[in-house]
Amino acid sequence: MSSNPGVSAIIAAAGSGTRLGRKTPKQFLNLEGRPVLAWSMEAFSSTRIINEIILVVPQDIEHETIGMLNVSKYPVPVSVVSGGPTRYDSVLNGLQATMPTCEMVAIHDAARPFVTTATIESVCLMAKEIGAAIVARPVHDTVKEVDASGLVVRTLQRETLVLAQTPQVCRKQDLLMAYEKAKEMGVKTTDEAGLLELMGLPVGIVEGSCKNFKITNEDDMRLARALARLGNQAGLDEDTLNKFTP
């Protein structure tokens, strides 16, 4: 992989994780001896395509996070910045903290600890070719639209639906312009692809894995611990992950 597109990874770790019902945000919980967020940081720092990592954490704990992670051990520069009131605001803070030489950004949820280097590199290279790309999974279940009272309105065609994951990768300048347009329109989206859609920009899809799930509730955390334990016993690499399906 000789052509490095100048990708800065922004790992969004500023959420409060209230749905998990813990005092400690889920991204800082222990997962087989390491904080949850350290797993994806190690995946990104192990690729040959990432130039730096911007870790966005809750306000006022930047120095605590630096000490906890020992950021100097990573083979790429790591910056820790303060997040905002929403993921949307936090990613913008991270975007503004990237190196001036950054051409592309890869945004990833810290609560997805099992992203692989192969997935990271694949989505970055697709984004380099077409401008933007995200990781997503096909929908295998039947999807129903319901109304406010919980009654079924209609069945959606799952052939045209995907479940968005992260990383989501795009040109830095495109995302900055998309933020400006969203501000003008008074819109806040839940992911970066949504911002790019406002700009009418094409976004490619790299098929993701069920193992790249987001820890949201207690069941997810139990699943993550089981997968991490098995992975640590066997040596957590691409082949090992592919043996286990949450």
C-alpha cells in the first residue's frame, strides 16, 4: 500500500453512555484489561494508512485520558481533545484538531471495539477513489415501519437498506463544507454520511461485519467481554475475529 491518502482518524469517545446505566461512560469500561476505546485505537494505529489519531473525550478529562492510555506508546501521533454536547459537535471538534496536512478523515465510534485493520484500510481506499465511503451491513431481517402508537404502517424493501457502521471516511474539506451547510439549514445528522448527503456527494459502501457492533446496552457489553476474552486467548487478529460471530 504505497500511496498514503493522508488519513486522520477521529475516534468519537465523548458520549455519556447513559443507556448502559453505568456511572463510567462505556468507552472507558474495562474490556479484558484495556478500556473499550483502546481496542479501536490499537486497530487504527496498526494500519499503514492512518497518519494520526484524534481522540475526542468528555469535557475536562483530557489529561486523565492521556495518562490512562499512555498515548506515547502508539506508533502514530495521538491528540486528545474535548467533545461537545452531541456526537455531531464532538466530531467537529475533532475535525478542527486534525493536522493541516490532513486530506481525509476516518470517523469511528469508540464503542465499536472490534473494527479490524482490513476494514479500516478498505473503507479508506474506497473513499480515496470516490471521495467518501462508509462501512455498512446488509439488512437480513424484515423491516417494518410503525406509527407513534406502535402499529405497523408498511414493510420496507430490505434490498435497498443497509445498517450504517463506522469508520465513515471522506475528504476533510468536504466534511467541513457539509458542516457549514448543515449549520445554514439548521440540521444536525446522526452520522457523517448524513452530512455528505446534504451536499449531494456520493458515498460508497464497504460491507461490514456483525462483529463491528456498537456497545449500547448491558447485553452488548457481555457479548463484547466474551468476544474479547476468546480473542485474547487466541491472539486477537483478523483470522481470530472471523472465527467468532456475536
